[in-house]
Amino acid sequence: MTKTRLEAFSDGVIAIIITIMVLELKVPQSTDWETIKHLIPVFLSYVLSFIFLGIYWGNHHHLIHSIKGVNISILWANLHLLFWLSLVPFATAWMGESNFEKVPVIVYAVLADLCGIAYYILLMAITKHEAKNETMLKVLKKQSRKGFFSIIFYTAAIPVAFFHPAISCIIFTIVSLMWIIPDRNIERTVHNHPH
Amino acid sequence: MTKTRLEAFSDGVIAIIITIMVLELKVPQSTDWETIKHLIPVFLSYVLSFIFLGIYWGNHHHLIHSIKGVNISILWANLHLLFWLSLVPFATAWMGESNFEKVPVIVYAVLADLCGIAYYILLMAITKHEAKNETMLKVLKKQSRKGFFSIIFYTAAIPVAFFHPAISCIIFTIVSLMWIIPDRNIERTVHNHPH
Amino acid sequence: MTKTRLEAFSDGVIAIIITIMVLELKVPQSTDWETIKHLIPVFLSYVLSFIFLGIYWGNHHHLIHSIKGVNISILWANLHLLFWLSLVPFATAWMGESNFEKVPVIVYAVLADLCGIAYYILLMAITKHEAKNETMLKVLKKQSRKGFFSIIFYTAAIPVAFFHPAISCIIFTIVSLMWIIPDRNIERTVHNHPH
Amino acid sequence: MTKTRLEAFSDGVIAIIITIMVLELKVPQSTDWETIKHLIPVFLSYVLSFIFLGIYWGNHHHLIHSIKGVNISILWANLHLLFWLSLVPFATAWMGESNFEKVPVIVYAVLADLCGIAYYILLMAITKHEAKNETMLKVLKKQSRKGFFSIIFYTAAIPVAFFHPAISCIIFTIVSLMWIIPDRNIERTVHNHPH
């Protein structure tokens, strides 16, 4: 099992997930301006998840790019991550169509948490396998710190959603921003230690 | 982040978008000739968007092929473009199923505009990164000129659709033709400056 | 535009078409044996189109593998072919769900014809571009002969479907068998003239 | 026909199958806790099939990786396998939505059986073609033994489902576990005989 194929398969699955999500945007029967207004929550939910998956794609790509080989634990940890990511379109559609109601927002927060935990498990499987790969360790250090905070935030968003689902959605947005902004630094690190 | 992976991911996403669009063609319950007549607007809308996405695929491919590397701005500018492109199947289906009614045609024109602007942002991110890559500058020169006219046309199609949605659709067709016809010239330019 | 990318994009699109077709197999609400009986025409229609697309994938792959370069005519002829192929899931579902009624069978026959013509146009675009590529000419000779007969058969299936849709379906099956059986010969030819 | 393309096409199709399966998870209209309870069988069915397809992807990848070339029999045996695998999302959704009722569970067992048989046919087509490839023979030996037991188990699950569908589902789980656990050994074998 070469890492190239794992990379190609994972990239393929993430590309499909991010794209089929649009199929959950149901075509409205009506054509007045009111219809547009009803589409707004569905659209916002879509934007949130598109960025969420985009970040995962970028991070996953950085991570796999930095490793040298793949073993069976990494393979299954990776499939486990893809499993939870594959549920994002479902949770996204439910949250959007329900206009960010309590239960769907809780489900979304739990799912985001599970994706984060699955990513963490993948990080651990890789660390165990490539304990001496310095490039990977640098990527891992940054990602595991941010990953840790993400899981804390998503976990906090679960009880919050019982009372104020809107605040949970703000938490989702903050986590995404946290990942987008300092990505530039990771890139610099990788660039300074080419492989 | 190598450009090969960006290319593969983008090609993958565009391939999926162009293909899943057909899932919006709902299978009719009836089987008489009348049914075929009702399918015509949906079919025309599909043809329009298939060509629209085909042009984006070709242009995007030419552009990425001409560059040497990828930085974080290009990565996000590219994801931003893919985001708007991913909404094309939705807008296509709504426009077709409503038989080219006012609101869906306006939405389609706005979306086409946003795709054009996103492409323009990608062009700028690339120019900033590869200011001395001459092959890229040639491709960029052609594409930014045509891209500029496309945005003008699509923007014009928005107010026009309030009164005559049909004219907006003619504008969409003209823009597509503008891209299809002189593509041959771009190819010649690229061919004369191999890289 | 390298042929590798055209090949990857086409393979990707055909892989997606052949796979999303299954989404048209609607999950039944009931769970008795009667339900299975109603699924049979949908299943048969799916089998027919799976083989149809499998043959196109194989032929297309052989053809593109044998050529050396790609120009803009080949690019658009290829997109044109993918356009008609992308409509196969729709026609398949309509034919199956209507239990092979007249109009959907006619539509299927017309679509199969258009796919055949689009493939023929692609063959001509390639011949014009690579008139001296002998490996390609051998592949082309076989494919254009069989392609010619396919178009004749599919065209014949159109008027036949007005009276006996079942006979048209038998014609579809015969054409598929014609392609499957002598493929071995093509392979031998390609094998004897490596490139 | 190079094995690289067969590998890419198969990986692509399996990636699409595993991912579009989520589209069968219909977004509920309600948003209370009761809804979650109704989603459980659908979710369990999804988990089962995700692992089922993940195992096929891994095994198929190992197998194709170990061979040297591809002939027309392998090509069609492979397409035949992909055909049955492509029906998994349908059977999964039906089984889940019906809360594991008799008929859908029988259909799932029959389909799992057909996938196993199709894999076996592929194994035989490869053995015939590469009788002297030792790496492949080692992979094949392990896979054909486990494949044989899988077919026995799935076949047994068919009559069992007539009386106790739940026991059939336990059989499905046991077969999956059988494949997941000793995979490590196969990897070791492949690792000791690099190619």
C-alpha cells in the first residue's frame, strides 16, 4: 500500500463529499423572492461545511504529504476519518433545512467533534509509525495543537446548542477562522524543510 | 502543496460538478410526447451549463498548466472558485424547471458573475505569485480580457432579466460562444511557448 | 493540453456517470416480494446501460491511448461525447421506471445514436490530427467499422420502438454483444504494435 | 490497457460508490429527538456497508497492486465486480429504511454473495493470466481462502434471513471482522516480498 494511492483515494473521496453536498440543496418549486429568503439558512449551512471540508482537505493533504509510508493502522484510521467526513453533507442539509434548530445543530457539533477525534487518531497512528520523521513532526505539532482546541470548542458547542444554537454556529465559524488564518505559517514551516 | 495535486483536485471537483448536474434532470412519471416538450427547458438549461463548466474546465486547466507553483492565496482563491462553480447544478435545475422565469434567471446571472469574479481573483493571486512567468502572463492576458467582458455581460444580464429573462439567456449564450471560438488562438500561443 | 489530462478527465467523468446511475434506483417503500418484481425492469435497464458505458469506457480508453497529442477540436469533440454519455443515467431510469414504454425507449435509442455519432465525430477529429499514426489507424479502423454498424442498428431501433419497444431493446443488447465479443481482437492488434 | 488505468478507474468507482451512499441518508423533516431514534437503523446499515466497501477497496488494491499486466478477461471480470458493488448503496438504503426487514436483508445477503463471487471470478481470471507471479499467488492464496469462507457465510445468511434477519446481520458483521483483523498478516507477506 503506497501513500500515493491513499492520497489519491482520500482526495477523491473528499472531492466527492464536498461536491455532492450541493445535491442536498433542493430545487424550489416556487420562483418568487420569498423563495430566496428561505434558501438563506440552507446556503449558510452549505458555506460553513464547504469551508470545513476545505480545511480538512488542506490539512489532510499537508499531513499525508509529509509522511513516508503507510501501514495498516494508518489505512484504517484514514478510512475512519473519511467515514465521519462523509456524513457532513447529511448534517449540513438537516441543519440548513431546519433553519438551525436545536437537534440538528447538536448533531452537527457532535459530528464535527467526531471528525476532529478521527483526525487526532490518524495523527497518533502516523506518529507511532514515523516517530523520527522531522518534517511530519513539525506539521503534526501545529495540527495537533489546533486540533486539540477545535475538539474543545466543538465539545463546548454541544451543550451550548441546547439553549442557543446560534452561539454554537458562531463557535463553528470561529474554529474555521482559526484554521484558515495561521495556515500560512504551516506552509512556511514546510517550505523551510523541503523533502 | 504541489500544483499537481491542486490540478487533480480541481479537475476532480469540476468533473463531479459537470456530471452530477444530470441528477437534477428528474425522471418524469408520464411517458407521452407531451412529457418530452416539458423536458425541453430543463434540457436547454443543462446544455448551457455543461458548456459553461466545460469552458471553465478548459480555461482553468490552461491557467494552472502555465504556472510553476502554488501558494496559500492561490489555494484559497481556487477553493473559492470551486465553491461558486459547485452551485451551478442548483441554479441550472431551478432555471430549467421554472422554464426560465425571472427570479431563477437572475440567480443564474448573479452566480455566473460570481464565478467570473472568483476566476478573476484567482488570476490576480497567480499574477502576484508568478509575476515573471511569461507563459502564464500570455495565458493570463487573453483570459483576463475575455474574463473582463464576461463579467460585464453577466452583470448586464441581471437587470435585463427583470424585464426579459429570454434576453439574459441569449447573453449567456453569447458569452459562451465568445469563449469557445477564439480558444484556438490561446492554444497556438501556448504551443509557441512550450514550458 | 496534454492527452494525459484529457484521459484522466474523461475517465473520471465516465466513472462518475456509471456510478451515479445507481442513484436513479429509487429505494422502495414496501418490503414484500412483489416489490422485487417491480424492480426487475429498472434493474434490467441498469444492466444494459452499465454495459453500454463500460464499452464506451474501454473503447475511449483504447482510442485515446493510441494517440500522441490533443488539439482543440479533439478536446471539444470529446466534451461533446461526454455530454451525451452524461444523459444515459436519465434515459436509463426513465426507460426502466416506465417498464420499457414506447416514448422512453425511443428516447434511449435516439440517445444511443447521438452517443455513437459523437464518438464518430471524435474519431474524425483524431484522424484529421494524426493521419500518420499507424497504431491509432488500426484501432480506428476496427472501431469505425463497428461504430458504423452500431449507428445503423440504433437508428433502426427508433422506428421499431414505435411498434415494438421490446424488439428495440433486443437490438440494444445485440449491439452491446457485438462490441464485447471481438474486443479481444483489437487488444491483439494493439499488443502487436506497441507504442 | 495498462494496469495503472484499471487501478485508477476501479479506485475512482469505489470512492464514488462509498461516498454517494450518504445521499441515501434522507434528511428528516422533523427535528426532535425521536427523529434521531428513527435514523439509527439507517445509520447502522450505512456503517456496515462503509466497512464492507472499505474492505473491498483494500483487497482489490492489494490484488491489483500485485499483478503485472491486464488482459481483456481481467478487465471484464473487474467491471463485473464493480457492477455488483455499485448496487450496495441501493441495498444499504433499503435495508436501513425498512429497519432490517426480511426481504431487504435477503437482498443484501444475495448482493454480498454476488460481490464475493464476482471477486472470486476476478481472482480466477488473474490466476489464469499470471500463473507464475509469486507475489500475486501469495495475496491470492490468503484472499481466496477468506473469500471462500465469506461466500459460505453470506450464502448461509440468505435462508437465515427468512426467519431471523437480525442473525443475518450478525453474520455480515462477523464476515467484516474476519477481513479486518488478519489484514495485518497479508501486509507482512507483501512487505517481505517487495516488487
